[in-house]
Amino acid sequence: MNYVGLIIKNPFRNKTRTSLAIIGIAIGIATIVALGLVTGGLKESTESTLKAGGAEITVIQAGTDGFLAGNVQKERITDIQNINGIQDTAGVLRTSVRLENGSSSNFGPSGFIVNGMEVTKLNLAGIESIDGAYFSDDDANEIIIGKTAAQNLNKTVGDSIKIFNEDFKITGIFETGNIITDAGAYLSLSKLQQLTNTEDKVSIILVKINENANATQVGNDIEEAYPDELATTSAADQIGRINQGLSFIDTATWAISLLAIVIGGVGVINTMIMSVYERTREIGVLKAVGWRSRRILGMILGESIVITLLAALVGIVVGIIGVELLLSLTTETQGIIQPAYSLELFARALGIAFLVGIIGGIYPAYRASRLAPTEALRYE
């Protein structure tokens, strides 16, 4: 028996009370870890979205979000290209479809997104390489799908999918790193316009600017040239808005961390006070044989930290398993959101647990260290 051995073994002399304290703290830690994994995954996806794609500016119809609406005049694709600072433009028509199995749940509330685009302009959407071949830029029933879509649909090159009651052959599978793009598909712009009866419309116009041009200035020039008709947004603007939303999740995570410290601290205080109360005579014996007050304080404080660090390990494991199960069982997020593991997140969880151990154990430890040996030995 040694000092460290006592610190490690003593908390488990009352297994029920210690287990309840561990569960209470572990729940808070698991929540912190789960939120951190998901938030980190969303941030990484956001960053990859910023890096993916060759277009710096997206032009939409004024007053709309431009995601699925197809109300931008097709002629504006060439009109905009004449504005100073613009290198290339491409029109994209988007629509949401239900697949042959009648389900669109694998692709979120918007369903399976199909994009119509000229094959020579795909680089503006971030599609630089492909496994297989590109679709024909005519009215052929050919389509390319993203890696995430291929995984969710269990499709590969040469298979077919049915949209608009027509079979389309998958000629290639692409990967851009953009979570939205990789969950959708692309086919010929003229073909999709024909299928949707929107021959003279597109949903958005992608704009590639010159190397020395300023995206903000070019965007303002487009809006001034077509006031009340067109609006612009840059990739940086979109990322900024997404990150602003994610900052609220970060705030919530820290709030939960604070709550975990308070609740966990109260639980540890209760557990350790009861432990000191039950071991009053034992502590008196230790002091009678020569243990100093600081050694008693260190022992009780160490026991408190052992409980909270064990709770942290349990919470981390539960948080990881919970997130993995949730993302694998929730079809809307399969292949789209990946948890972001980082040493910083796990260090934060362990740091919070350690802080809870200090806060929860300091008073019981001080109380134990102040016990008078003669009074403690008389205690029954």
C-alpha cells in the first residue's frame, strides 16, 4: 500500500456513489465532445467548400437565395462576361428530384440536387477531375454524380439512375470537397432545360475573375449594371455567414462547459464530503501516526481528481460513439458531415474535468485536513 495507491483505490470503496458521480460528470463531458466533433466537422466542411470551385462570385436573381430558383435570364451569362475584371462565366440550372426509389431523404430536405451545366465549364464548379468520363454536352441521357451521392445510392460508373421518368447513364464520379456539390449530380444544361421547360433560364451564374481583380468590386459592378435584377455573393461572404452561425454553436458549447463545471462540481463536493464523513476516524488515525495536514489534503483532492478524470474518459468515449452512431444512422448527414477529431477538443474535455475535480474536491479536502486527531479518533 502506498500514497498513490490509496488515492486511486479510495474513491471506489463506495462504488454506487462514485458511479453516480462519474455518470453525472460524464454526461456533461460527452455533450461537450459531441458538440465539438460536429461543430469542428462543419467548420472543416466550410473551409473545404471555400477552397473547392474555381468561381469566386455567384450571381443570383435579386431577392432570392438563388439555390433552386431558375429565374436568371440565360442571356446574362454572356452579358456579364463583358464587365471589366471577369475572365469567364457559366450558367447553372438547379432542380431537386426524387429518385427511382421514391426517396429523397438521403440528400436532406432539398432532395437530390441535379445541376445542368455546359461540360466545358465544369471547372468553375470545382470539378477538375473525374473517375470515368464526362457527360456529352448534348441531349444524351448521361450524367455524372458526386462521390457522396455515389456512396449513398450505391452506384458506380456504368450504372443508371432514373430522374424525370428517364434513365440516365452514370458516365463518371467526381469529388470536389464541397459537401453540397459532392452530394449532387451534373448533366448537360440544354438537357436539363429541356426536361424542366426552362430553355431561357438558369438558377445562378458562376463568375471567374481575373487574377488581379477584386471580387467585391466586380460584384458591385455587376449589381450596378443590372440593378433590381441581379445580386451577387462571393465565396468569402458565404463562408463568413456560415462561420457566424457556427460561432453560436461554439458559444453554446462553452455554456454547456460552464454548466458541466457547476453541476459536476456540486456532485463531486457531495461525494467527497460523504467520503470524508465516513472516514473521519480513519483520517484521525492517519494524522495520529504522523500524516501532515497537507498530505491529507492532497489525498482527498487527488481522489476527487481521479473521479473526474475517469468521468472525462467515459464522457469522451460516449461522445465519440454517440456522434458516430448519430451520423451513420441519420441519412441526411451520411457522407456529408464528418466529425473533426482534434487534440484541442479532448484536451479541453480533460481540462474541464480536472477543473471540476479541483473545484469539487477543495472544500472536502480542506475540511479533512483540519480535523483534529483526538476528535477524529473519538468519532463513531
